[in-house]
Amino acid sequence: MITHTGSCHCGRVSFEVVAPAKLQVSECNCSICSKAGFLHLIVPAGRFKLLSGKDDLTNYQFNTATAKHLFCSVCGIKSFYVPRSHPDGFSVNARCLDPDTIEGMTTTQINGREWEQQFPDGRGEYE
């Protein structure tokens, strides 16, 4: 495990995440993830640290209003959010990580359009 850094496009929102150098991420086909091109790196809250930009974040919620979609209010990038599948953790957009610590990335497809049928309890598992 190593510490990766990342940020939104304008850099006001920055963070650290502890994860392997070779990342395992998920690409979801749900409406918001597919439109945003989000690559999920889901981690427990203890492995995520917001470094700057707390006051620049804005929250968007829809459907069950469980997930907290956090966007930079300046540049509009969603670098991370609190997913409904892991309300005690974070999903970091791997595309927002600084590339110098990433040794590789494997992507798995997730069928988020049919989330409720796959996970009736509303929760997935940490990888």
C-alpha cells in the first residue's frame, strides 16, 4: 500500500488515498458514472484524507439520496464521493489521481443500471 495524491481540475480540492500501486478499479454503467467517466477506487474512510477544498465542495443527491456526490464548485469535477454501496467509505475517481505513483490499472465492468437486483441490501463489498 502506498499513498496516492489527487485533485480536481482546478486543484482547489485535493486529497490523499492509501491504495496499492497497481490499482483495481471499476467502471460502472449507471446514469451518472457513465456520463462522468468515473473509474471507482473504493476505499474505507480511514484510507482517505481530504487535504484542501472542503469549502469548495458541493453535494448532489438523487434517487435514494444515499450517495453524496461531491463536486468542486469551481471546476465541476467529481474527484471522489460517498457511494451508497459504501456509505462508510469513499469512491475515488482514479482519473483524478496524480499518475506518478500508479504502476498499473485493471478495470472491471460493473452493472450499476441494475444495482438493486444485484445487491438487494444496497451494499457491495470492498475490494
